[in-house]
Amino acid sequence: MTDLPLDGVRILDLTSVVYGPYATQILGDLGGDVIKIEPPKGDDVRNIMPAPVDGISALFSGLNRNKRSVCLDLKTAEDLAIFRAMISGADMLVHNMRPAKMRRLGLSYDEVAALNPEIIYGDLVGYGQDGPMADQPAYDDVIQGCSGISGCFVTRSGEPDFVPNIIADKTTGVMAVNLLLAALYKREKTGQGAHVEVPMFETMVSFTFVEQMAGRAFSPALGEPGYERVVSPMRKPYKTKDGHICLLAYNDGHWKRFFELIGRHDLASDPAYATMVGRSKHISKVYEIVEKAMATRRTDEWIEALRSVEIACGPVRTLGEVFDDEHLQKVGFFQTITHSTAGDVVFPSPAGRFNGEHLPIRQEPPVLDGHADEVMKQFQVPQHLIDARSKGKEKI
């Protein structure tokens, strides 16, 4: 695929760890020219094991494909001058540093916009900058706790817990991409740059409370927050004779067919179970019925039976088993490239397709500072700044 949506869009990527790099990777997958600006030691996740070679860990690879790396120490006047020189040739600048640090570097939005009025500036922050938590650091675990995600487990099992996934960082990263692309679209129409702020905390509260508002969605409140169907302790993968199965009968037609399938014709006409209103009031009892039924057959038997009546279902797989999924193999989901230092590296495909094709892996996860010379030439960085940088590296 050669004609990608963001071809020609230059993105200065001042992000690290997960939240920011996931967002900029998506921009790179869409064709953006993402320049990853790293400190001398590199992004911290370069060295989170496992890694076949120094600096190219599995986590780093999962967050930094389709990018080029330039190493700059922005604490030095020489490297900061290079970065400022690059700003005039960029379409976006995305960072997930605390804004106070960006201000100390002279890289606040106002200062960057003075160098390039058309730039899209992405503040990927922990908390909204007009609130009392503005200057506090934020990571996935903290945001899962304070956004209510961990608290959902209290309703279900009596103890708070974490979703075993870096869900806050990655969800917020996707939201950030939406807003950055919207700003880019507006600039194409108006010629005006924009300042985009995407706080993790507020974003994840918005994400969590789509369904969890429940009774608090109205004033006066009709009850407490918490969508009973998803916090019910009975909502879970169900044991079968030989494993587990996940299924969801959703509308009245689904449930009528399900009750008939398990021989409970009486429930298909019972107001407590036959309608959405009735099931909403008795959802845990409904799930208890499902649990008892699933224990009577093997997983493959249930999948065949449920799919025959168009009820969504599937087996529970371990992470390792997902690699052998027939559907994923058929659609060519996992892509392998040969990395210049790390050997063969396997990637899940970027989300979605354009014109029937997976988005390509155009750039391997970059070696630290592996693209400095070509990037500085591309951005027309003055030679005296490049020379100063070279002398600074010789002293290290």
C-alpha cells in the first residue's frame, strides 16, 4: 500500500512509555512520518524484558513501529536549538511530558506556535490543566484506580482489582488520535493550528461512565452508578464440560431462541425473562440460568448449537492459543518483519484496513538515534547546529 491517509504529515514525537507512543504509532500506521525524539538513554520501555538485543524489547516494538529515532538531550542548549529548528517543518508536535516541564524547556504551546502557527500541538497529560491535579504524574495503574475501573470489581467480587491490560494508556491513546486527526482536518479547511489537550483521568472517566452512569444519568438520580449487567458477579466465562465459553444473548429474540435451545420454553413467555425490562431487573438470575445450562455440554457442542440460532459466542483462549486462531491466520493478521538488529519480529496488524488491505509495517522499531542524519537533512537543520551536536556526542 503506497497511498496512506497521512502521507506527508510530519509528526515530532516527544512521548515515552505507553500512552503517547501508542497514539503516535497509530499516526505512523496511518502513514504519518513520525520522528521519535529520545533522550540519550532512550525510551525507558526499550529495556523492559523480553528483548533479543539491547534496546529492542517486545513492549518497545509493540509501541514504536513506523517511526524514526533521533536522540536529543533537550536539557542542553545545542540539542534544544536543533529541536526548535525542526518545529518549523512539522505538522504536529505530540508530547506526554508534564506541561510544567515543557514550559521550562520553552516548548509550551504558545512558544511552539510562535515558531509554527499552523502546528497541531498535542498535550497528552495525566489530568486536565485547569484542575488541582494538573501537575501530578499519572500511569495506567493510578488511572484505573481513580477513574472507577478498579472500583467496578468491588461491586462484582468485593475487592478492587486491575484489568490485566494497559487499558487506560491505550484507550486514551486512541482518543488522542481522534482529537489530533480532527484538529488536522480543521487545519486543512482553515489553515489554523490547534492546541489539543487529552488528559488520561478525564478521558477514562468519560470512557468508563458511558454505561456506568446508570441511575446517576438523571436528576434527580434514579439510583446509584453502576451498570448491573456488566458488574454482576454472574457475568463471566461459563464452565462447560471441557472448558469455558463466552456468549451474549442480547435482545428479546436472542433470549427467546436461547431459552428454547436449553428447553426452558416457560421462560420465553415469562415477563421476568422475555423482555429487556424484565431481564434488566433480574440480570443475575438470568446469568445463573445460563451458567447451569452451559455446564451440560462440551464447548464445541455449545458453539455449534448457539451459532445455529445466531447467538454470539466463542471459546475462552489463552494468550498463546490466540496465535493459532484459524480466523486470524486466514486473514493474515500477524505480520513478521526482519529487523536490522533484532531478527524476525512479529506484530499484530494495525487496526482496520484500507481498501481491503492491512496497514503496512513500513519502518521497523527504530534503533536509538538510527535516523538522525537523514531526519536533520529532511528538516533542513542548520549545519552549525548539527556540528555542535556532533561535538557534544564526542564528549560523552
